[in-house]
Amino acid sequence: MTGMEQSERGRGRPRDRAIDDAALRAARELLVEVGWERLSMVAIAERANVGRPALYRRWPSKTHLVFEAVFAWQDAPTPVLESTSTREWVHRSFAYTAELFNRPEVRAALPGLMASLRDHPDLQSALWKEFGRPGVASLEELLRAEDRPAIDAQAIMTLIIGACMVTSLAGGSPAVTARLPELVAGKEVEGKEKGGGPGKVPRPQR
């Protein structure tokens, strides 16, 4: 992840991608095997067969390393950005986000990682930059094309991420989970009238 390369770049040293890949793979494996609490930089270094200094040159903390290990979506464009309608965007966003949060390593990391993010505003910014902002921008473009600019795209994104995160953490009925995309697409996005009828999510006043 581009945001995670600051430490190494600050020292002016080229990164060995093989070390990165080994460490990230080790972190994902260990998250599933031992969980967030027992995961350590020492254990990751041993599993990846790299030195701890090499890890700390790349990631200043376990939180930073795990963040990149579980949220490395930017390596390939998501299908969400290829949507041609708001309804398609909502369904693709739910599918992509649910798949992400249901990966074993993400489910293992999520409780501890979310708590730790409160102390790392740089990772909060990276989360929005890499995941939230591109999706919101693509939805806003679709809404403008469909003459529905009054709908708050960021609120829709928040609904989707929140629903998928709760489902990942707490579980839930598959039948209920399957209904969520259409509930959001039908009630929050489409509504009954263009430009802000019932079911719209109004934009906050600034």
C-alpha cells in the first residue's frame, strides 16, 4: 500500500518486494492461527524468515503491518468502479465489501484493528483514501448522470460498510444479509422521486 511505504522511503532505501510479500503473507496466516492479541512482530518476522529491523523499516507498528496485510485492495481495480447504474453500484459494493470482511484473516483482525485505528489517524486517512473515497466518487458520478445529486453518496457508503462490518463481527441470518443490497438500493438510493423524494438520504447542510 502506498501509504505504508513512508517509513522506508524516508530513509531513501529501495524496498525489496519479496520481504514485503513474505511479511504480509505471514501476518495473514498468523492472524487466522493465533488471532490479533497473540500476533506480534517477532512472530511475523520468524514466520516470514526476515529480520525484525526489516519489518520496522517498513511498518512502524503491528497495526500498520496488519492494516496493509488485510486491506491491500488497491493492487487491482474493484468491480464496483465499473458499475453503470446506482443499483448496480450498491449491489457490487455490498458483494465486494462483504467478501472482504468475511475473509478469515480480516475477521480475525477486525476487532483489535478497529480499536487500534483510533490511535493512528494516518491509517484512518489511508482507509478513506484507498477504499472510501474512490467508491463515493464513482457513486456521485452515477447519481449526477441519473439526475439524483441530492442523495448523499458518503452516507450510502457508510451504510454498506457498517452493515458488512456488523455482519462480519456478530454474524447474522444469511436471508437478512441477502436482502440488504436491495433494501439500500430501493429505499435509500432510488426513492420515489428524483432530486430528493421519500427514501432519500439528504446531504448535510454546511
